Amino acid sequence: MAPSSCQPKGAKRIFLIFVLAIPIFYLVGGYFGVTTNLRGLPRAIPHIAVFDQKVSNWWTDYFSRLEAARPSLPPLRAESNGKATLELSAAERTILRHAHSAFVSRLAGFATELPFQSGTAGVVTTTSPSDFGQVVTLLLMLRQSGSSLPVEIVVETSSPEVERLCSVAIPPLHAACIFPKDLWPSLSQSVPRFGQAQCQALSILASSFEQVLFLTPDNLPVHNPDAVFSPDAQPFATTGLITWPDIRTSTVSPDFFHVAGDTDVSLRKTYPTLSRGALAIDKARHADTLLLAAYYNYYGPEYYYPLLAQDDVVGWEGSRETFLAAATVLEALATGPEPRYIPPDGWTKNITSKSLKKGHWEVKTPPRSYMRSQATDYSRSTTGPLMTMQMDPIEDYRAVIEAVKEDAYRRKHLDTDPSEEEEEFLASSSDTTSRARYGDFRDYTTDSTFLSSIQVPANLTIAPKTERYMFFHHDGETKLDFTKITEADSGGILAKDENDMYLRLWGEPDWIITSTGRDVEKLLWEDEMAFWCRLQEYRSACRRMREVYDVVYARSYS
């Protein structure tokens, strides 16, 4: 997806989000026909995020801190010698390291001031007006999955059409729009324009939620993700940060770790890149992680994207590595032989769960990829855009811990007796403070290398339940904006086979029904029609949707 601006234009507003009064909502909603519930869901009171001048002042301070740590260096460029590599000179490393150190040195105190509504959880996504229809698809899939999490949509720029949808059609889906231009009204001329890749961290910062599931509009939740944030649910309770893998291997430059303070580079040498499509983060526990990730993104195109993805050909691939890079760097700086960073510990006060700790969990189960075709088995799909499925992190955690327990058990009988710490680990599958046979034992509140060092399948064989594989469905090539179905390319929604017959989006539904218990795709089409056909200005798209639906989905699979 090509980068677009995250810096909005237009009139300034005092508040971050305009809120339409509920009586007016129902009066106007009657005209647009959106007051009827979709699929019988309970009508949700529109989620309202309230921000004030204090929040605006925080952003003013944050941008000031970012600019104070600006490297005085020309943009970095990788060498084009058949294999992209980036080697910094000693002078370049010194300049970048000093700027990085300047930002980190003031980070802990500032992290305690990060604004959010304590005790809240929700989904955050970001979009532009041209892709707003994809966000509608994300919302419909989220509600189809059974999720009740509220949603905040950070809209990069505004338009009359988007503002109308945000005020009338979006609230019944328990969602609200946030316009960044209201975030920093006094800085609209001095804040730089951001590319789309840079907007992920800024969107999470802009959100009012404490616990955030960030999803790109093309990463659709198929199973209900609400349980990720349940009390004591692993791995989120023990870490506060979950990332999902991509299908390629990381190409981070060793120079990045020198710039970040000569931190350990071994952890990320052979690991997969991370998916940009999903991230779960607790802003209370990982405020410093989030702020440092935003720093990497703020200076991403010039410095950190080339360092984090040396094979980047589009200019923003490195953005996918920024969150885990920030978590790894801060942990290494705090736990090395000579700690150079003291993390904020305000989140540890008044906690009610002993399992609530700080770390990071990289989902170990690799994504499954397939292509659009008529094949009933995704593994035999051979045509169309590449799509991926991501694993349920709760099931992934269960399978990995079970594999670690089994490995420790085998070692117990083939090697020496386990230590007391290992016995304690074997007695409880939820105890992740122990390292079993994988190294020394530390307080997991400040060290998570036990979890991040587990490689699959190099030294462990895990067996997650296959029906949990389609937790997220990520289609990075087809734009599921159904308002564009009448256009020539339909955003890739419509495609035909060699017999001139329309293809389903995700192949024949048998395997999807087996995995999810429902024909996800057919239900999505029904929800799209229910949503758009009630808005008069989309009647043409509505007619086209009904025509295709009658041809492709006449046979009931569910």
C-alpha cells in the first residue's frame, strides 16, 4: 500500500473528535436508514473519546522532544550491489547514537505522562478518506466475529463524505473517528507530513484506550479477539505487547544495535519480520516502548527504516520492526551488566493481578499463506493475490508453553534432574518467569528473553489447534472497499475464472466453515449490503453488490 499523508489539512478544531448529540443522531439516522441493527447486534451507544487542552499540550511537548533529538545527518541509503546492505561510518554511528541517547535519557519520566483513559481497551485503526470503505469492512468483520470492543478510527485527512459517515453511519458500530489535526491545533504548520507507515505509532498514541489492538484496515478479525485482553489471559497479561510474524526473514542492520547503545544483536538475526497488520499493546506498561517506537517512525524514512530493513525497496518496510526494536532496546539497556535505563514503574502500583508483568511475545506460529482460486483447500490455491492467516495468540502461547514443558520433561529423564525452578515451571503452564533449560533466571518483569529466544521449529515442535489459525485474515493486495465495486478494477474484489465465472474472495468456503463454523465471506457480503444500501449516495454500488451476491452466493454454505 503506497504511503499517504497522516498530516491533515483544513480548519482547526478545539476537540479531537466532533461528537453529534444522540437525539440528532437518531433524527438524521432515520434519513440515512442506519438505525436498524446489523445482523441483530444490540445497538451500541457511540463510543466517545474526550480530549482537552492538556492532551494538546502533551503533544506540543512530545513534538518538541522529538525535534530536540533530531540527528544532524543526511538521510541514509543502502548500497545497491545485488544485496542491500547498510554500513554506517563511525561518524554516522556516533551522531545517531548521541541523538538516540538524548531521547532515551528523558524518556522514562515523560512516559508517565502519556494520556489515555485508564481501564479501557479497544481496537485502533488508521485510514485516509480514499480507503475509508476498507475500515467499514474491518468494523463489519469485527462485529461479525462477536467482538464488543469499541473502535477508534484515526482518519489521516478529512472530507465531507468521511465526516458524514463518521457522524451518522459509524457510531452504531460502536466506533468513533479521530482527526489528528485536532490533536495539535497550534502546531498544524510546524508538524511535518507523515507517511502512512509512520501513522501506526501516532494512531496508537492518539487513541484514548489503555489497551490497544491495532489493526490495519486490510487485516480482518475472523475469530473474536476480545479474550486477548481478558484478565490473566496469556500472553498479554504477562507481557503487555504481542506481535505477529510475517513471511520473510528480518534484515535488520547490526549498526542499529550499535546506534541504540551497543545492545545485543543476537536475538534478531534469524527471526522473521513482523506483520504490520496487527499489534496488541498495553500503553500503561509499554508507554516508553510506544514513545520510542514513535521516535523510530518519526525519523523512519531518513534513518531507522533503512537500518531496520536493509532490503526495503518501498521506503517503509522498516516500520514493521519499530515496536519490537523499541521493546528489545529498552529491555537491553535496563538489564545489561551496567544498566543505562531505568524503566518507569508507575504501572506496578495498585495492580490486582500477580501475572501482570512487562515483556513482549512474538507469536511463534508462522502465518499460513494462500492465493485466491476455486480450490476448496487453501494449500492448493494457485491464482490471485497472496493472503495470509495469523494464529490466535492465546492458542499459540498454550502450544508453545506445552512444548517447553515437554522438552523440559524429556531433558529431565535424559539428562540431570531439574532444578527447583524447573520443577515449579513444570507444575504450572502459566508460569513464564522460569527459563527451564534455556538459561539463567531473572525477574520477568524486566526480562523476557526466555520468551523471545524460543525459535520454532529450530528447537521446539509446537502443535496449535488448526481451527484457531484464521484468527486474522490479512489481504494486503485486495482492497475490500465495497463502494468501489462499480469501478473498472473494483479494488480487486471482483475476479473471474477461465469460464468467465466470478470467483469468491477466499476460495470455496468448505475449509473456512470448518475453521470458523460459518461462511465468513458470505456473511461479510450480507453485512456490506446491509450497511451501504441504507445510504442513498451508494445506491449504484448497492445494486452491483446485489447482482454479484445473487450469482456467487445463491447456494447456502452455512
